[in-house]
Amino acid sequence: MTIESLFGEAVEMSASDIHLLPGLKPHLRVDGELKPYDGKELSAKEIELLVKSMISENAFKKFVLEKELDFAYEISGGFRFRVNLHYVSGAIGLSARTIPAEVPSMKDVMMPQVAYDLCNMNRGLILVTGPTGCGKSTSLAAMIDYINENRNENIITLEDPIEFIFKPQKSIIRQRQLGTDMQSFQEGLIHVLRQDPNVVMVGEMRNLETIATTITLAETGHLVFATLHTYNAAQTIDRIIDIFPPHQQNQIRMQVSLTLKAVISQRLLPAKSGGRVAAREILLNTPAVANLIRENKVSQIKTVIQTSAKEGMITIDNSLSSLYKDGYISKEEYEANLMSTNGF
């Protein structure tokens, strides 16, 4: 078995993720379910050899020293993977996420109309959130490429690693990778103003410094996209504010109330026809929402989303209902994910 053959099989099976662990067969995640791949169990030495075939000697030395390594890997046919190397009980483990060869369109990922309106804005902060593996990067890529196709802008992305490869169309695009093109997301954001950007995409707001710099960038009149690992819109705002020390939180509430344009929270569900489909909650920062953020009444945002469909807001339950009525998901998936009946 080679990495090329294994990753190629994963593409053929439409697997979203690949996992290699010592003493186990390779496992693939297909339509959300983890399944063993036909083949033999891999030893720690065999996994080490597979890993060494993917990266340079210097990169392997760095991995051994730091115990973690993230990078992008491409096989023939242009298929790319986001790879994480780590140690498990002293041996090497590998997790890889499949990245489609083509950047999906907004239509491909079934973005609602309000998302198109967001992409036509000139300034502010747009957050795409959800748990790991919910398609945040894919939705974000679709939105960036929509701008690329329809607007004459300078787009700069800060990623770890670079996933989708954008082809400049109406816009010009600089894709910068952590570790090779910048030392940290914070450093990349600090210097991005000197690169004349219109649109900036931050792969992930990981810490206080990156969040603070991202908000400041949105304040200076740029359209900024970023992701967070949060479950819904209200939790997203709480997470941003709570990461700051108490004496700064009132200031951050004010900044977020002024700069935030929208939060798109999503999760992936098995589709009836195979594959997966996204259910989305969408919060728009209307004057009423901005006031709740300033006054630290974030818990009331859920009610605002429920009563603001005319403004374009969407609850997760309404999104699920539409997917069910349109035949995309089963009744069982619909009922299992309803927030109103599951204590959320």
C-alpha cells in the first residue's frame, strides 16, 4: 500500500476523512460514518514509512520535535488533502481531510439567498461556525469564490494549511500559508493592511490575539471572513467575548456590535440520496441584535432569530424543516436534529 493508492481509493469512495493508527486497518469516513478499509492492519513502522514518503526530511524532523504537523498533500489528478500528523502512545498517527479538486459554488453547497447578499458587502465581519467536520472550509471557499467571480477585489487568505486553490477571475487572490508564508495568523493580520486588501479570509480564529486583530481589521473598513468551532450563533458571540479578560469585555461587546455582519452556523447531515447536506442557522446583526450584544443579553438572540425570518435570519429548525420537506434528509434525521425538541 502507498499513500497515493490509499488516498486515491478514498477519493473513489467519496470519503471525507482518512485515519491511520498503529495496529488497525486504515479507516475512512464515508457519508459521516467511519468504516475500516479493506486491507491489512498497519504497524507503527509501516505508518512511519508512509508518512516519510509524504514530507521532506526536514519536515519530518520538525514533526518529531514538535509532535504535531499540519500540511496539505496532493496526489495525481489534482486531489488535495489536509493532513494532520500526531503521536499516539509514542507512535505516529495520521488524519487526513479530503479537499475537492474544484472549488464548490454557492449553489453547490446550497447557500441561502441571504449569503449572496453578505458576499456583496464591502466591510464587516462574517463568521462561519460549527463543530469539526461540518463543512466550514467548504462553505467559506464557496463564498470567497463567489466574490472572486463577481467583484474586482484584492482577496487575501490566511490558512493552515492552504486547502482549496482559487483561480483568480475578476479578483486577484493571495493565498498565504501558516509556517511558510507567515509566522502566525496574528502576524499575518497585522501586516495585511500593507497589502491593500478588500477581502480577508482568516482560516480560524484560534486565540485572543487572532480574534482581537481580526475584529480590528473588520473595523478598518474591510470585509473579513473567519471560522470558529462553536455550535450556534449565540455561543459564537459568547466565545468571542469570554476569551477576553473581564476589564476588556465591555469594549469587545461594543466592537462586535459594530463590526459583526452575520454568523452562519452549520452542521452536516446524511442526505437521503447519499453524501451529506448542510443545515444552517443564520444570524444577521440588525440594530436589535447589536443592542443585545452591547447590553450583554446574548441569551435573547435565539428569540430574535426565530422572529426575524423576514430579515433573512434562519433558525436551525427551519433549515431542517426545509431540507426535510424538499426531500434532502430523512424524517429520522430531521427529528433527531431538531433543537426545539432536544433541549437546546
